[in-house]
Amino acid sequence: MHASSSLKQEFLNKWAMGLKICHSSEGMSLMERKRAIKVSADVAMASTRNPKTSWSRSLIGNACKEDKFKPLVSHVLGPHFERLKKISNGSNSVRRKILRRSRTICRARKRAAKVVSPSSVAKRLMKKKTKMLKSLIPGGDAIDEFSLIEETLDYIISLRTQVEVMQRLANASDLQNPK
């Protein structure tokens, strides 16, 4: 489950572009700068990985919603900005309608039958765990249970890559600026 060095290099390049945009912004508070660094790292990773995954579309879409991050997102995504922005914002309303409809059906089923069996307890526990996992993945509420595991694994690989690159960057900074 290790990321390739080309993935790490591409992430680092895109993240560095985002950091340059953050650095050039004058008058940012510490919290705003922290948020900008996080958004640039998220957008860099989302654009480095497969942009068709739900979590990457969600991260790009969330960053595009805030006007102050649009230049950053545009700069990191480069010529793919418009296409990826459309992909990330495209079918959210349809997903929400489907989710609302399925939730209504589930509520009706819950009210209809109140039989407690070992299999129903297992199903309830599985639903609870699935719901928790969906809350951890960006855009997870719109992912069906079958692709949830694949999306989760892809997101874990991406987070690991982010951590490894950031650790190497911090170590290089420490070596360059000893105390």
C-alpha cells in the first residue's frame, strides 16, 4: 500500500504551486494561512490521484465553493480546472435526491418491522460502521456501500502519501535550518 515515487513527486510539485499562492497572499491570519495550506494539500492530492473518485471530487468541489480559494485551486489544477470543477460539482443534486428517497424508504421499513434477530443486530451494526466510515471519507455520504471500500483504500493511500511527503519536507527543513 505504498505510493509510487512519481505520485509523491507530482503531489509535491502541485502542493508547492499551491503554497506559492498561499505565500503571496498578504495579510492572512495564522488560521487563514493554516486553512489555505490544508486546502492546497487537499487539492494537490485530489488532482494527483484519480479525479473520478468521489473523495477527490468532493475535496475539489468544497475548495471551489469558497471564493478565496478559487485562484489557488485554479493554479494547482492548471488547464484542467474547468473540467475538474464541472466533474466535482456535477451530480450532487441528483445524489441528494436519491439519498433522500432511499432514506425515506428505509424509515418506512424500520417502522414496519420491529423483530430482533441476530441477523438484524448484525445488519444494524454493519450499517452503523458503514455510516461511520462514510463520515470519514470526503464525499462519503454519496458513495454506495460497494464502492466505499475501494474509495476508502484510495483515500488512505493518498493520505499516507501526503504524510510521507510532508514528513520528508519537514526533515529537509530541519537539516537545512539546524537549531
